[in-house]
Amino acid sequence: MTEEEYHRVRPVIEMAQRLERSLHVKLIEKGVAPIDALIGSVYASHDLATRLHGNPVAAIEWMRDVLDAVERQVMEAAHG
């Protein structure tokens, strides 16, 4: 993901993060362990990526690309 793409999609990222945090809290309130709620979120993200890409393996590769972009941003923020 380029810097331009990130800035374009940033409001969507922030909205999704708020919704995901809210879901996480609600799951924990229902007795779900925090780690299990997180695992559920990852599987749900994979399901959505599969729907987008039509192939579960392609979805995983796409998710890895996104995580690589997140890693770069985190590393840049930590070092600069």
C-alpha cells in the first residue's frame, strides 16, 4: 500500500478499528476470552478477504500484503 493509498483509506481504517474494538468489548462482556475474540476477528477478516478475492489462498496472500504495509508504517513510526 502506497502512502497515497493509505491516506485515501485512512478514515475507513479508523472507522473499522472503532467498530472492531466495540465488537471485541461486546464479545468479552459475553464471556469470550480476549484472545478468542481476536482469533475470531482474524477468521472474519479472512472470510471477507475470501469473498473479495474469491479464493481463500489468494485472500491470505492479500492479508499478508496488508500486514506488510502495517508493519512498514509501525516501523517507520518507531524510527522516525
